[in-house]
Amino acid sequence: MPTLEILGFAPSTYTRTARMICLEKGVSHSLEPLEFRAESHRALHPFLKMPVLRHGSLVLFETLAIAVYVDTAFPGPALQPADPEAQARMFGWISAQIDYLYPALVGELAKSETPAAEALAAARDCLAVFETALTANPYVAGDTLSLADLYLAPMIAFAEAHTSWPEALRDMPGLAAWQKRIWDRPSFEATKE
């Protein structure tokens, strides 16, 4: 069987998500660089983003496609609920992370080393939604680790590296407890870069 390759840069939150998923599944893979924004990159990802998965002749772009492929094509612990309603909730959380949390948290923090107070307030408002979920459950989408947690962890780690993160967790004990659970996982530790 060909080696599974994740093409991207280690600091990318979405590349880290793909790598964490592989590690949680026990899937051997390699991290390969991209010639960022070169034509060779466009040939793999038409929108010049990352990561890209290459597995033999299969090439997938977009993290969600990569996540579902790795989770369903390989043995190991399931990272998606089997129940259709629970699975739909998990995908709802992933969509919220991509559409709302990523732009407010990672996108704004990547623009400036000193993000505006309004940007930090918007990120905190998004985090408050996740706090509500993590107060009710130990993981984003319920009682067990899922793809939703593996999307969120790199975003939170990025914020932690670029802001005064403990201040962001003030009055968010559910998120703080979730962070401790995830940061203790070997997949998180192994993908620090």
C-alpha cells in the first residue's frame, strides 16, 4: 500500500488537523512541503491552500475531505459518531469552526502581532459558543473525541501562541478543561512541529 502523504506546512492549523487525524487513527504518513503558490501547488489544490493528501493516485484537497477519507478508509478508532444525528451535530461544529471561529481567531491573529481589541472581542464571542458546548460535554460534539476536536485544537493552539491566552479562558472552565484533555494527547504533542 502506498504511503499516505500530507502536503503542507507544519504550522498550518488545517495541516495540523490532518496530521492529528492520521495519528489518532494510527495511520502512518509523511509530511511533505509544498512549493507554496507555485503552479505545482495549484496542480494539487486549485485554490492554493493546504493541506493536500496524496495516497497513491488519489489526491484530495480541503481538510474535511481528507478527514473523512482517513477516518473511513483506515482501521482504528472512529472519529465520527455512527448515529446520523450525532454525526450531523459534529459536522455543524466543524462548519462553525471553519466559517466563524477560524476567521475571528486565526485569521485576525495572523494579520497582526497585536490584534485590535474588536478582533479579540469577536474571537472571544465565538469561543463563548464553544464554551457552552464544552460545559455540557467533555468533547466538542459529545462524549468522545471526534473530528470536531481535531479541527478546534490547532486553532486554539495558534491563538495560545499569539495572544495572552489565559486571559481568553477566564470564565471559560469548559474550554480550559477540554484544552487540558486535548493537549495531553500524543497526537497533539507529536504535531507541535
